[in-house]
Amino acid sequence: WTHSSSSSSSRRSAVTSSNILSLSTMTTHPLTRHTQRRRPRHVNTTMLFCFALVVPFGTEPALLAVQMQERAGIFSCDAHEVYSNTSFLPTVPTLAINVVDTPLECEHGGKFDTQLNVGIFGKVWAEVIRSGTFEGYKWTVKVDVDCVFLPSRLRVVLKNHTGADLHQRGMYLNNCKYGLHGAIEVLSGAAVRTLGSGWHRCNQHSLRTCKGPCRWGEDLFLDQCFSDVLKVYRDYDSRLLTEDRCDPPAGWSSCRNGTQVAFHPFNNIESFRSCLKTARKVEAITMYLK
């Protein structure tokens, strides 16, 4: 999904504003019903489960095909799932698609000029939890299709975030000084379970905060949900994301920074391939020099 997020320092404090998106108003959210799934006996603490939501129109199916061909992005994680509202994408005809029964069009707007997609991603997260794949991995990573993502770099970064098991409700990683941006979201397994059981509470909190439906994107909702309602531990790592809406350095889109896990956005095939090629070349040179 192509998201845009705020580059204003008021982003996190804006929950007091009354102009904000509608979450589902159902009494029990689907996430809540799937969090009692039995956990596997063995969880690999170094491996990644990654997923992406693909809109079946526009450039996203083609970008997904590039990543599948190159074994890049989520296809370079230890396990992956792809979600859409259709079971077949012509650009990746052999790929299994997890179907989410919801329209994927949404309004664009709100104070932060973002995709107002909380309701959509509520259903996606419900399906992720229902599938249960995340339970076998310590970290779950949600990635936008137009994000150039290097899982090998994320594994290095996560070595500095070994305290996830110390927090009963889990841990999530903030990726921007202005608050969580949705291009890449990194959650511990416990945080995913906490989200599943607490989504309805977060929904009610947002309705009270905004005195009605909040005009937010999923990333702001998730950040507020975890930090203000569910009390999931929040850690920050500037290496997670370089993005046009988080004050990137000059020349950031060349993707020559060898420490960054993800670059966003690249929503046409040529620019996506160029960024991925450069990032991989930098990575290969770095490994050679070691």
C-alpha cells in the first residue's frame, strides 16, 4: 500500500484534534477473535515473518512482481504472506494470495494528507492473526509494496533490540522522529497478539479522542493504540526507514546509504529497480570489505 505520513512534529500530539477516520464500529473486532490461537512450542528468535497488502490496480502488482523475481523485500524474509481482495494477480500468477474481504479503495485526506485506511488494515491484521504464521517468528514486519526493503539489514538492526521478551505486551519499533510511518512496521510476536486482543479498545479510544471517527492512517492509529492504550513498549531506531516525509538527507533516493533497512517511496518500476540494485551493490561491497 502506498501511504503518506506527516512530516510535522505535531503529528503525535494531534490526537486531541477532532478532525480525524473511521474505524470499524463493530462491538467485537475480528482481531479479538483470533488471539487465543495456540502458540507453537518453538519460536525462532532470529527470523522474520513479513507481509504486504497489494492493491490489484495501479503499479503495485508490477512492483510485487519485481520483488518476487528478484527475491527481494518480503520474499527475502524467512516467511511471507501477500494479501489482497482478489485471489489472483496476473503479474504473479503462481503466487498464493491471502484474500481480505474488503474494498481497498479509501479516502485520502485528514490533517496529515494520508490514506485513511484504518478500517482496511484492521481487516488485514485480523487475517494475519487468523493465519497464525507470525506465531513461529519473533518479529512480524508489515511492508508497503512501494518500499525498497532489505531484510538482511533488518536482521542486523534487530540485534540491538533484544529486549522484546522482557515486555509482556510486546515491543514495536518507531521508524521516524515524528512517529511511526507505515512504509515498514516492525512488531514482536507479543505485540501482534496484544494488538489482536486490544483493537476494539483502541477503536473506542480514538472515537473518544476525536469526538467521532478519526481521519487517520493505519500507522498513526497503530502508534497511538500501542503507546497510549495498550502500553506496548516503543523503541526507536533511525536505521529503519529513509522516507520523503521524514526529513531525509539530500540524495536519499540514490539508496547509497548502507545502513538503512528501507527506502520509501518508489512507485514506478524503473526507480524501484534502480534503488534496489544500488542498495544491493552497496551491501555486497560492505560485505567484501569486511
